[in-house]
Amino acid sequence: MAKVNIKEKVGERIRYYRKINNLSQIELGLAAGINIAHLGQIELGRKAVTIVTLDKICKVLDVSISELLNFETKKTKKNNNVYVNKIISAINKMPSDEAEKVADIFMQIINLVYVK
């Protein structure tokens, strides 16, 4: 069995969820109240993360600690909610006429992709 570096796996998962949330390391570090350089070291697997720091990161990323530490899968149905929330957040920032156009385009794309 191959040796698993748990620090690297945790760092990869943090980076994965950070990117899903379209956050830079600076934005995540500031929002979580942790040192940005330390966050970078955690993501690279060079530093271990404490449970307190992990909790802060998970709260900003809107993911449970158990989901973040689930190394078996990256994309679950629950994770798709992150994408949905991201789309909703972007649409909510638009004027209503633009939001309606984007929603129409989005539905056309879904219909093209999921034609049965």
C-alpha cells in the first residue's frame, strides 16, 4: 500500500474547495483570520493544520470538516450545491433584466447538455 502524506491530502482538499469558492489564498486567509503564508504552507502539505484552524477554514468554505477530510471523492452531489450557490450569488448581483437573460441562457445550456 502506498504511503499517504495526510498533510498533502488535507492541503489538496483545502485548495480544491478554495478554488470552487473562487477565493484566493489571501481572501481565504483574511476571512478565516489565519496567516496567509501559513495557509500557503498548509495547502502545499508542508505544515500541519490544527483542528481550530481547520474549523475556521471550513466555515469560510462552507464545507464540513468531515466532507473536507473525505479523501475518497472530490465531486459529490452535496458539492454541486457549491456550484449552484456560486451561480445564484452571481445572478443576485445583477440587475433583474440581465439576471433574466442569464437564467434563460443557463437553462438553454442545461437543455442542450441533458437532451434525452
